[in-house]
Amino acid sequence: MTSTFADKTFVGDWRAIEIWTADIEKALADEGDKITKSLAVVVSEAIVNNIERQSYDHEELSLVWSNYKLDNSLDPRILIATGEYVKNIQARKNEKGDWSAGLPNELHESGINFQDLWSWLEFGTERMVARPHFVIEMGKMDDHMQTAIEGRGFEFLGRV
């Protein structure tokens, strides 16, 4: 079989090229999954680290909430009371099978769904000031992407 492409002539069995192309497509899909998982891990870790270090420029807790946390031996830091919320911020696959930084679609020990709790904390409510943390890290996506893919291109090329 002979085929002409870009003024070059190729002779041979095209099935080998089809197999090679399929291998490259699979390798690219696998690498894409690894990169998105790596990115989700980087973002999750950044959120948790910044919450634990109190790096976000959040408004102070109300006196009522501060006193409540003190009276109930809860962590006095913002976005941390029992630690369960922060502990559950992780890289996870969503319903579509895509990696993301997020919280489970489960109940927090308070009986509130983690997704609802996230929404209230991130965007605030009528009575509670917003304390964004996921949105802030999404704004740093270029930096996070660089960290997630650093060195992966060379690793991928070595496998192809």
C-alpha cells in the first residue's frame, strides 16, 4: 500500500500506524487524567494549608461565634471548628468521573450536607459574611497548573 502525504511517500502496513496512534491516544488520555488529578491535589492542598495557616484575608469571627467556639472547646480559627470540614477538602472524582478539588456529597457531623456548608462559607448568607477559599484558589489556577504539570511532559515523552 502506498500513500502520499506532504510530498512524502509511505509504503507499508498502515495497521501498525493505527495501533501506534491508538497507543498515543490512550497515553494522552492517561496523562490527562494524571494531570487533572495532580491539579486537584495541588488545589486541595493549597486550600487546606491556607485555611490552617489563616492566610486568607477574612473578616474576623463575630463575638457571638467566637464565644461559642471558646465555650465549646472548638478551634478558634476561621473555617475550622471541629476540623471535619477542612479534613474533607480533597482531590476527588466528581459524578462525571473528572478530578476536582472539593468536598464529598455527604453529611457533615452537624447534619448539614458538605456541599451546602461549602456554599454558605464560600458565598455567605444573610446573616454570615462570605469567607471565600475555593474561589480564591481558582483565581490562582495558572500557578497551580504550573505546579501540577511540572516535569510531566518529559515523563510522558519518555513513555511514548
